[in-house]
Amino acid sequence: MSTQAARPFLGTLRSLEKDLALPLPERTRMLRELEFDLEALGSKFVAEGMPLDEARARAVDALVPNAET
């Protein structure tokens, strides 16, 4: 199993990490919590019948800040 398959949000988290102005322990904790929340929300969407790729994309849209937020 590849890392990407085991951690589907890893690319998103790495991209976000570059813009975080936090000390390392806080940054690591925040990214771990966000990953857990992304996995939980994605799983909820899948349980409601949404396709896996769409569920993951919707979780990212809902929880990850973008340039406008």
C-alpha cells in the first residue's frame, strides 16, 4: 500500500503546511487534527452514499482554507 493510498489527504496537508506560520509542535498538532477531521468528514459523506473521490474533495472544500478564506 502506498503512502498516498494510506493517507489520501497528505498532498493537501503538505501544501497547507508551507503557509503555516506556527512553531513546529503546534503546526504538527494542527495538521494531524485536520487530517483526522478530513478523514472523518470524508467517511461520513461516503456513508451517506457519495463516491469516495467526491467525498474527499468535498471534505477538503469544507475544512481546508483557501486563498479567499
